[in-house]
Amino acid sequence: MTNHIITDKMDSVTGLDFSIARLGEPALPSPLRHAKFTEDDRRVAYFSDTRVLTELAAAGKAVPSFEAAGPRATLFHDPAWTRAAIVTCGGLCPGLNNVIKTIVNTLYFQYGVDNVFGIKYGYRGLIPAFKLEPVHLNPDTVDTIHDDGGSMLGSSRGNQDVEEMVRTLDRLRINVLFCIGGDGTLRGATAIAQAARAKNLPISVVGVPKTIDNDIDFTDRTFGFETAVHATGPIITCAHMESKGVYNGISLVRVMGRDSGFIAANASLANPVVNYCLVPEVPFELEGPDGFLASLARRLERSHHAVIVVAEGAGQHLIAEAANTVKDASGNVLHKDIGLFLKERIAEYLKQQKIEHAIRYFDPSYLVRGVPAEGTDAVFCLHLAENAVHAAMSGRTDMVVGHWHGRFTHVPISLATARRRTIDTTGQLWQSVLGATVKDYLKLES
Amino acid sequence: MTNHIITDKMDSVTGLDFSIARLGEPALPSPLRHAKFTEDDRRVAYFSDTRVLTELAAAGKAVPSFEAAGPRATLFHDPAWTRAAIVTCGGLCPGLNNVIKTIVNTLYFQYGVDNVFGIKYGYRGLIPAFKLEPVHLNPDTVDTIHDDGGSMLGSSRGNQDVEEMVRTLDRLRINVLFCIGGDGTLRGATAIAQAARAKNLPISVVGVPKTIDNDIDFTDRTFGFETAVHATGPIITCAHMESKGVYNGISLVRVMGRDSGFIAANASLANPVVNYCLVPEVPFELEGPDGFLASLARRLERSHHAVIVVAEGAGQHLIAEAANTVKDASGNVLHKDIGLFLKERIAEYLKQQKIEHAIRYFDPSYLVRGVPAEGTDAVFCLHLAENAVHAAMSGRTDMVVGHWHGRFTHVPISLATARRRTIDTTGQLWQSVLGATVKDYLKLES
Amino acid sequence: MTNHIITDKMDSVTGLDFSIARLGEPALPSPLRHAKFTEDDRRVAYFSDTRVLTELAAAGKAVPSFEAAGPRATLFHDPAWTRAAIVTCGGLCPGLNNVIKTIVNTLYFQYGVDNVFGIKYGYRGLIPAFKLEPVHLNPDTVDTIHDDGGSMLGSSRGNQDVEEMVRTLDRLRINVLFCIGGDGTLRGATAIAQAARAKNLPISVVGVPKTIDNDIDFTDRTFGFETAVHATGPIITCAHMESKGVYNGISLVRVMGRDSGFIAANASLANPVVNYCLVPEVPFELEGPDGFLASLARRLERSHHAVIVVAEGAGQHLIAEAANTVKDASGNVLHKDIGLFLKERIAEYLKQQKIEHAIRYFDPSYLVRGVPAEGTDAVFCLHLAENAVHAAMSGRTDMVVGHWHGRFTHVPISLATARRRTIDTTGQLWQSVLGATVKDYLKLES
Amino acid sequence: MTNHIITDKMDSVTGLDFSIARLGEPALPSPLRHAKFTEDDRRVAYFSDTRVLTELAAAGKAVPSFEAAGPRATLFHDPAWTRAAIVTCGGLCPGLNNVIKTIVNTLYFQYGVDNVFGIKYGYRGLIPAFKLEPVHLNPDTVDTIHDDGGSMLGSSRGNQDVEEMVRTLDRLRINVLFCIGGDGTLRGATAIAQAARAKNLPISVVGVPKTIDNDIDFTDRTFGFETAVHATGPIITCAHMESKGVYNGISLVRVMGRDSGFIAANASLANPVVNYCLVPEVPFELEGPDGFLASLARRLERSHHAVIVVAEGAGQHLIAEAANTVKDASGNVLHKDIGLFLKERIAEYLKQQKIEHAIRYFDPSYLVRGVPAEGTDAVFCLHLAENAVHAAMSGRTDMVVGHWHGRFTHVPISLATARRRTIDTTGQLWQSVLGATVKDYLKLES
């Protein structure tokens, strides 16, 4: 029945595998009207630097590239028999409901698929023991969900037993599964795709990568990020006002960013009242005359207030060092959270230095990730979701929809989860942050 | 020179003293043009209940009343010689800059007073040792400050040595002092007014009461409250989304309200997704089948999510009880903050009950108090400040500007600080909260 | 059956009739629990000026007063047999959905009334010929409507045949009708109440006054006004930016206010970048050296930009004069709208004066009235609606819920529609506007 | 002295000239620290489609490409002698102040240039007759301008005498000129660059393309667009509420887009309550059974409300046709504006068809273009401005900063103004609009 086409041609230039798995040859004419179909050989070059392109041309090598996303003229799945399911996993992110809504509407209005199920609370909704009945989704039930943040389906963290999830999909006769989530979720999606393949079940598993940190590689943008950066605006403004409201006021704003400081960096540039921007990519020391604490003391001396934005993954080595040694007055081990850790160290240091001050701590994560996607970010969600449906109906599987060089692409999950995207500290983004904030505590190459 | 007029006629009905102190007889014609001056005998009845009014009339007693605010036809202070100062104390509150701006503009444009000084960082700006030079304020320097939250002057908590502050005022030749702050600040203002009187210094000390909690008595409204309630809206919406985003999600939102739950109650009604509203005025128990924790467990069983709004002053007796006995797994004493205390107790209880859940904690105080005043709240700030200037120029002192029965009033500081305004739990506000939230854990009279 | 109690005692002091009509003696115990019932003799004094109160006391006269709103211990309508209907009429206003939602919820949860009907598109929904079936309302159908502006029921302008409307109510066996609307709507409500009485139909007709202009008399506040003023904020900010963006830029912002300039005045004070505030209450001339046009030219000369806020009802006499005489270059009669009229006259005048300029016209009415009620305005809607339900269930009719001296009140419709509330041009609101804007074109008493 | 390097090598594949003019060989070491300099041979491929790239490689042809933007290791202009000027022209656009601020700060802090002048009111500020003194700009004067919409310098439309402008620049000894504006402005910039060259004046003229319509070609993004789309959100929501608030309500929202419907299309997708989206790229007919008017009537019949978004440049042929023939009842020629034209035609048609209805017209242009840039759009402004400074200091001229394939680029003005970018009606953006709106009046290929 199904006849998985697995290409496994490692690209010779990058050592990466850009190839997309397919369940079999598509044979059914697409019901889409008025559309310009995307040919299967349409691909988006991975490189845009002409020096690389010239070199490759000279060497007679093909340019590594992503398969272009878009509606296909022939389908693998018959819309009449298609039963689709949608699952959202991990933390909230602006745009989840936009993606859900567009998947439902595209299946319904463009492909005529009306059996669409919402899996409740992430992968656990595929485990019968949790007794979480899937909900039937149609254009009416999703009509206004884009106005709300969060996910109408609920979410959960962590993976579940793959075999059991595949059995549930089989029992529900799902042949198209959309997984919206981050790294872990996508690895789970791969496991599902492979287990389904092993059982010869023709299930397309297509992901929409979700990371509010914007740190998924091989895609230059992820949904929700634009809205998240925007949402930090009024919060940082309040932090600024609080810092100026008292003598030597310090506002410490902890934002998301476990491995990558994209939110912290963009938030600091979008609202240029930030004086320190601490990200995971740039190590720093606290102590000593060149350390962060002494720099902060100098800043207070100069300006009598400071705003600090810290990504949750910044300065982990400081916490690791401190964990064994530093205890508070009562002998308690200090907090592991970099935000609270910093707050305590700053207070301790300034007290030692007899510098009067007041620290305000801001942890706005839920207020940043819980808002609805807006404007062009909402449009981006819509386009991602449309392409996810096109890819799935054409029989592609074990892939996510990405965006590269201005076009939507198909990215193998193995590639999307291979490594994290991080800030290039020699690039314009970080150079701009350095230009806009205090940097005397950083070891910079001259 | 100055000739303090202190009336001390306790009102025979209420036992309260509504009388306003004056520095002396006003004798200078007001420079205000086009204004309808307020006569000195214009007063606003304290009671509006006709049964009380009828009784008083029958008994031949005068109706207790506030002096009406407004511009006076004759002034005590000569604008040509007036040197005014403004000080903001305590925590931030929306509208501080609006009040500062209007005081400056009213003095400048209406009275022709151009010696106006801003005292930096609260009362400490009046203590020379802190080396905080007052800033000169004029319409240009305050032109756009209303667009910002916070206080352009900075603030500080706590009082300073009264004698020293009065010496500073004397040295700066300040004869009009505007104190914008809460209870403590106003008591400090009284102390300054009395010390000045003792030294025969003709200084009008006029307050604008600041309490984001809206809990100052003898005034039916304080500035910033409307904006603060409005600012809780998107935060509670995010809390709702987070609670629905996970299985048995609980969002716990801690809002301001040390003695009075006005913000909590209004926020819960304005954004009716709140399931529990906990305020200082209404005691509750945590434990037992009729306690809050069991009620929450039942709510989760029914709906699988819950939003709790808790005023910072709610449930203090629980903390007091717990402080001696409850320790966490590591033997640490639990947090004193009701928000964190509740968070820990809920988690502990639900774990004991083996009820899977996820708690999100929100402490949006700085995001609520740090925003600029908006709309009609900004207009209210403006009117308060205008009346503060009118009162000061007429020689009134040791008073604040209030609002009663739709009119601005003069309220003696002793009255304004005599007691806190709290929610009447038999009144419509609280009855509406009861109608909109879960109440099975409250002991209600039937 | 029904036994209308119509009191008609004109108040001897004011010549006004404060008395509330009732369908008959309430006899059923209220099902409300935990409530403090409002006694029927509880009344709110109309006057708060102690000079008036003293005079009345001396003369032995009763203080004119409003009946206090609130839940009554005994009901006239039996909840078990009650069938309620809600109708919204006239233009949109923030808070309509909040009022609808709370009426439904209060009837349902507090009184146990579950037969509640929504009349579609205003009074026309009561006319069978329009074929607009009433919709059944319950807590589920109104659960999220407060998040939306507008009215979930739709609205329409104008009254319909009273006899036919009453026949429809009778046929639907409605005994409680809630009319949310302005002057015209309330007059229609009176007509319905009286026609029902004439037919001996026990229908309580209770209104919630809706006027975004805040111009209904005998109530110190109407719902939606606070939100509307707030909504003008970003619009006036844009107008300011546009005016400064070009040489001699003029931004002309037309806001609502047919007879009263409350929105214009408050918007001008809340966002103090407004240079001219034109309201119906204050006549002005365009022409001549003391006219508005010459003043505007002087302002441009000084500052090279100007922001004008004009209430739709301002300067009507200018239009009336112009209507007969002024035609544009093509011979067309000029616009009747004051906004467009002013725009054309300003352009013409400045062209004549050879003053280069650019005018931007803003008509943000729909953006001001179409937003959802927010914060304390939403709470005000809720309290109005609760009291409307309490009043109706107690058998009161031909009245609206008002607000006076900090309490909710019952106001006879005849009183509420007797006259418009307008700005007192000698009071603080207008004096503040004069202080904040250009006034050299106004004839002011010195 | 100056030695203009003009390359004029037409690209053989595209027939386009991607080459960037330079004033001469850069010879001064850059003072930038910590930066990774961009090599001059770094280029960004114009094509990303691998089929094209393969073809070019096979034919041995170079890939057409843009010069990459970024800081250069050697400068042409000596910072010590540099006098820079900034001019903003044309209509307002979110982000103008961000661009101004970053140009000033980058010159000042990174290059040590402190002679920066702001030209007032566009190019007219370079004409002495207008007596508009340039303002001196430094980090203090631009510190908070990003919080405001508009342009702190003011703007004007139209070009001025080129010779005179160059004389002014020469007299002010400006050697670096930043022109922020659209098509016309950039053509003016080219004229200035060429006139300067003719006079052998070493003036770098570098543009930042401004088009709120996002319709400048050879750059995939322009500043302000993201914010503009976002700003349409609440307006379209109000339009939706108004349309549902009355029977057969029609809300007609006119948005910017003279030649390109990007705002209309994105706004319609971001806020999916829009039923008709009319753009310049897609012609349509009004009349006949397949026309827009009949489609609208059918929509009203089905749903009793409709929201229409129309770009200002849509349906121009309809106006052209109507201009000669259609007059209103009074014989007046109908409006040329497509928004007002449509409003009138719709009203006329529905009246003829005896379909009761109500039309609300929204023209929110000023509210969309007058807001400050926000979030990632503000960051984009910052990066554009930094690169404009880098380009100018390196001696490049007659170019703008663009963005292509995720990198900032140098684009010759001749290329940037050669043609407009328009919506590809076969691409995903428009296909998504078709999927989300009524399309029965469009002639679509099946």
C-alpha cells in the first residue's frame, strides 16, 4: 500500500541531508483551483553568498538547497478519505491558534477534508489512559480562536510512548498528523513517522516548528517571535520607569532564551533604554574590577539607574560555580535561576560596597508568550500552516515547514533539530547591542 | 507675620473634624481671569442618604461636610513672591507626572508663579546630606512628562527628620509645598506643616493623596486607580490562557492591595475569567473540606483550569499561623508573601491529593503601577492638581484634595489618614465578585 | 392582575418628579442569598451643597432625592414565570455587550430566570414584518461577548409602532424588558410601558441609558464614556504627529458630541497636545481679527502646527449662516458637517492669506465607539446591569438606572429624557480646557 | 580631490545594473572597534532558485548580485572632517525617527562624527528662501524621539531645485547626506549625487527607502510596513463590529497602497474578518451579475454584514470610466477617491435593489502611518540606518540600503526606483487572500 520513499543523499558540500521523505508517489489530481502549483524540483539555495556559489559552480557541484514549499499538482492522500489530527506541545507561543485555524480551514475549504481532530494537551492526548477525547475541529469551532493567545487544544511537555501513540492514530484512522512544537516535540514527530513507516501505516507527519526563542536552525524565522519581541516593549518601558523612580534603581528583566539570546537582543534594541543585555552566547564574569558587578556600580555612580535584560540561559557557568559555594545569610543555597541569582548577587555586592540601591525584578515570560499573534506575524503563521497542509497532502512526512531566503521550504526534522541557531556575536545584531549598551565588562577583541 | 487659623470644631454627629487649617486671612486679589471663584462657605455634604439628612434636620443639626475645592477670589500667598516645591514619595502610581505637570502649569500660567522646584527622590531631597539638588521646573521641562509612567522627580519611601526638612524649605524660601504620596507621606506633610507653624513660617503644605489601592478614606476616588485596573486586563487574559494551556493549569495573579482589595475586586469583575478573588477584607481558610484548597481541587475536577487573583494583603492570618509551623521539604520556612505562600501550599496540597497540575505565578505590580495615566484618569489628575494649587495659594495648609459626591473637596490630613477605606463586603462591589467567582469556600451568611 | 402604582408627586423644590412607577406590590421573597437588601425608603439626596440643604431644613422641606437602586427583599415578578427580553438601540457604544452579559447572568444565576431573549437589531426586532427571530440567551451564549465591541444583538435607530411592539411582547409572554439606548430609545421604552399599562400587561420596562456623549441628565456618569475618552488618546497623538510632520500642519479631529462637548473636552485634557477645543456649549466666530481663523493663523505663525478637536455639534450657527451663502469653486453648497465645513473654511482662509499649510482630517467616531469597555468602565456596566435586573424583578417600570453621589439610583425615564446634560462653562472642566488651549478667539468675561 | 568611480556594467543575465557608485578609493582606517568588517567583494545572490543557479553555472555566467552592506575596514570620509545631514521627505511612515536616531548615534558613537544636521521639512529645508535653519543633532537631542511617530525633522513632498540644494550642501560643507524617502525623494537624491559629482564635490548621498506600501523593488522589506499592518488590526476589528451592529451593515476600510496592495492583503489575512480585499493588482468589475456589487448583495443576503478593505489604488479604471458619466442625484460629479467612489456606488446600487443597508466608511491612513515603529520593525530601522552610515563613510553614493535573502545590501538608486514591487497574484500571499475572502466576482483561471 504505502511505499516510503526515503532518499538519503548527504549533501557533499555541507555534509547535511536536505532530502524530504515521502510516503509514496502522489497520483491524485489536486482539487485546488486557481493555484500555481509548485513543481517538485523547485528548490531554494542554501547559500546566497556569491563567493560560495562561484566556487561551487567552478567545482561543478550542485548548490545545497531546500525543497520549496507550496501546493502540489498531485496528491498522495485522497481528501475524501483523509482524517487529519493536530497536536500542540510544549510552552505557549503567540500564533498557535492561528496555525491550528489555518490548518483546519485549508483542509476544509481547499482540500475538502472535514475529518479534522484536535488532540488535547499535547502528545498525552494520544495516550488512551489520560482519557482525553480528541475534539472535532471545523471552520466554525476555530472561527475566532486567532483572537486568543495560548492553544485551544492545550499543550503538555514531554514525549509519550511512541508505539501507543501510533496505535491511537491507527485506531482513529488518522493519515495526516500536524505536530506544532519545539525540538523535543519534533523528535517525537520523527519517532512517530518512523514507527508508522515500520508498521507500513501511510501517515504523513508534518511539523510546524515552534520556538519563541527563534533558535531553530535552517529556518530564518519562526512564528511568534515578532509578537514576542513586541510584547516586551511596554514591560521594558515600565522597568525603565521603575529604575528611574528610586535612587540607584535597578530593574532586572528576565526574558526567554535558553540557548539563544534573540529575544533579549531584539528587545534591547527595540526599546533602547536597556543598559545591559546578557545572553547565553556571550560569557561574562561577575567579580573583579572588570566584572559585571563593578561595571554596574560604575553605571549607578554615573546615572543612578540601570535596566538589565537577561536571557534565561545567560551566565549558566556562574550559577554552576556558585552552586557549590555560595549560600545566603540563612545558609540556603542560592537560586539556580539566572534572574534570581543575579538579583541576589547584585544586592549582596552593592551592600558590601555600601552603595544604596533598589532592585526590581521582572519575569514577564507568561505575558510575552501568552498573547495572540498580531499583524505580519499572524500572516506568517497562516502561510506556515497552509504549506504544512500542502506538504502533508502530497505525502511528505518527517519534515517541518521552514522559511529561507524569502520562500517557504521543506526541512527534514533531522536537520531542523540538528543544532540550535544562536546569535553570531560578530554579526550586526550583536554589534548593534554592543553599540547600544554598556560593554566595559565584556572581553572584546579589539 | 503669619497668623495660623486653626479651627478645631469636632463635628457633633460624626465625631470627625472636617475643618481646614489656614495660614492667615487671604487679602490679595486672585490674578485668575474668567474663573468662577468658589466661595469659602461652599461645602459638600458628607451624607447623601436622605434618612440621615432628615434626622439631622429634625434635630436641628448641621450636616457634616467638606469644604469645597476651587479657585478663591483672594489669595494668601503673593504670586510674585511665591516659591513652590513639589515632592513625590512612596511607590510609583500612574498619574504622578500628570499631577506634577499640572501643578507647574497652573502656578505658571494661571498665577504667574515661575519659581517652582522639584524635590528629588521624595523627602530625602530635602535633606542636604543626600546632596540631591532640587531641579527648577517650568512648562518646558514638564511639557511631555505626562507621556511617561513613574515620577520625573524620583521617589523614596520613609520620612526624614522634620526639623531638617523645614530648615531646607526655609533656606530655599519655599512657601508652598505640594506633597504627593500615601499615608506615611501625608503624616510627614502634617509634621512639616506643624513644625513650620511652630517656627511661624508661612508655608502652605498641600497634599495630593496617592494610593494605587484606592484605600484613602474620605475621598471616593484616588488618581491612578482607574489606569491600574485597566492595566490588569491583558495580564489576567494571559493568566487565563496559561491556565487553559495545560491540564489542570492554575494561574495565580498577585495584585496590589495591602489592606483593601479594590484592585483585586475590580480586576476580577472587569475581566470575568477570574475564578477566585482573595482580598484582605474577607478571611478564608485553606484546609478542610470547606477550605480554599478543597474548593480549588473541586474546580479543577470540573473545569481543569483556574485563575486566582490575590491581593497582597489577603490571608495574612494564614501566613502568621504557618510561619511557626510549616516548613518545606528542605526544612526552610515558607515565604511570607501571600502569593508565593499560596503557590507553595497549593502545590503541596495537590501533590498530596495526587492531582496533576501546573501552577503559573504572576506578579505584575510594576507593570500596573509604572504605566502613564490615561483618559479620564489623566483628567482627574489634572483637576486634583489644579485644586491643590488653588488651595495652597489661598493659604490653606495641612490638607489634601479629595473628591466627594462628584465635587473636589478639601480634606484635613488628619481625616485622610485616620483610617483606611476597605471594601464593604455587604455592598454591590463584593456581592458582584461573589456572583462572578467560586464561593463555596467562604463562610457566607445565608 | 397587575395594579400599576403611579405616584405623581412633583417635588416642590425642583418642580421635578423623582417618583418611580411600579407594577404593583411586590409579594414574593427574593431568592438572592448573602445579599444586603436595599430598603424601599432608601434614597439619595439630589443636592449635596450644604447651603441648599440648610435652607431646606430651615424651611421644613424634604430633600429632593432619587430612589436608591439595589436588590429588594420582595419581588413582584415570579422568577419561575419570568420571561425577559433585552434590546439595544441606536449607535454603538463601548459596554453594550457587558450590559447584555450581566443582565443574562444576573437573571440566570441570581434569580434563576432562564428564559431570556435577545431582540435583534433594536426595536425593529419586535416587529414581525422584519422577520428577525429573537435569540435565546444564556450564560454560555454570552460567555465571551464582553471581549467584543459592538452589540451581539445588533442595533437600529428609530422607534417602531408601539402597539405592535407590545403585541409582540405579549405574544412572547415577556414580562421584563430591558431597553439599552439613548433618548429616543428611552422615550420608546416609556411608550411601551404606558401601552402595556393601558392593556393591563404586567411588563416591567427598565432602561440602561446609553450615550457615549455622557449627556444624559440626572446621572453623573454613563457607561462607555471612560473607554471612549481613552480611545481618543492614540488618535490625537497621531494627529499631533501629522501636524508636526509638515510645515504649518493642521490636524482637525472631529469627535462625537451632538449637544455636549464632554468627549472633546476630556480628550483635549487627557492628551494635552490639543490647541483648540470646539464644543457645542461655547459659540465662536470664524471671521474677523478676533475670530477663530485669524487666531489659527497667528498660532501657525508662532508654532507652525496646530491640533484642533471639534465636537460634531459645535458651531452649528456657522453652518446655518453659511448654508445659504457659501458655495465652493464649483458652485456646490458646502458640507453641513462641522468637521468638513471647518476644513474647507480653514483651507479657503489660509489660501486667501497666502499662508502655506496642510490640513489632515480625522473622523475617528467608529474607532471610539466600537471598542470593548475596559477596566472600571466594564465594572460600571456590570453594576448598572445588575441594578436594572433588581429593579425589574421588584416590579419597577418606566425607569432607568442612574448614578448619583456615588450610588446607583432609579431615575424615571421622564426625568432622564427631560433635558441634556451639558458642560458648565464656568466649571472646572471647561476652565481647565481654557487653561490648556488657545482662547484668544473666545469672548470671555474678564 | 574626489575621484568618482562609476562602474556601469549592465548585468548580462538580467539587464540590470547592480553596481554601486563610489566617490573614490577609501584610504582611512575605520575607527570601529570589535566589528567584523565586510569585504568589498562580499555579495548577495539575486536568485535563490537552484534551477536558475544551475543554468547560470552551466553557461559559465556569474550570478547577478547585490553588494553586501556592512562596516568597511577603510573609509573614504575622514570622520574628523565629516559633516553629515539628514533629510526626511514624503508622507509619514513608522520608523522615521528610529532611522534618524540611529544615524546620529552611529555617526557619533561609532565614527566620532559630531557635526550632524537635521534638514527641516524635507528638501525644502535645503532652499534658503524657506528660511528653515538646519538643526544640530546629537545623541541628546534624539534620545527619546523613537517613542514618537512622525519625523522630528518634519517632511514635505516634491523636489526642489537641485543646483540650489547642492549649493546649500556645499555652503554647509556637508559631505554625507542621508535621504529618507520614497521614489520621488530617491530620484531627487540621485540628482543631488550627480550634480555634486559634476561640481566635483565629494558628497556621499545615501538613501533609506521609505514606502509604507512596501512596494520598492529589489528589497524584500521596507521599514514601517510591519508596524503599519499591525496598526490596521484594531481598526478592522472596529469595522467588523460596526458591520455586525446594524442590519446589512457594510464597513468599507480604505488603506494605503497606490500601486501595490501589500497592506490591504496582509491586513485582510492578519485580521480574518475581512470579506472583500480590493487591490490595484487585481482588476474587477462593479456591474453585472458577476460584478462586485451583485456579489456584495449576495453576501448581505447570506450573512447580513460585510467588511471590505480597499487599497487606495484599486479599481482606478472604474473611476476613470465613471468620471465622464456618473453623477449623483444633485448632478455632482462623483468622488475620484476609490473609497468614496465605492461607497457611493454601493449605496446607489443597494438602493436600486431595494436592499436596506448601512455603510460605514473608514479612512485610517493617518492612524496607520503616524504611530511609532515597534519591536522587530524598530530593530530593522536601526540596522538600515547603521548600514546607511557604513556605506556613506566608505564613500558610496547614489545608493540605498536594501535587504535581500536575509542580508542587508547596497542597491543603486536607479535600480530601486526602476519599477514598483507588486503582489504576485499567483503567489501564496494573494492565493491566501482568495482563500479567506469572497471571490465570486473575480475572473479566476480555473
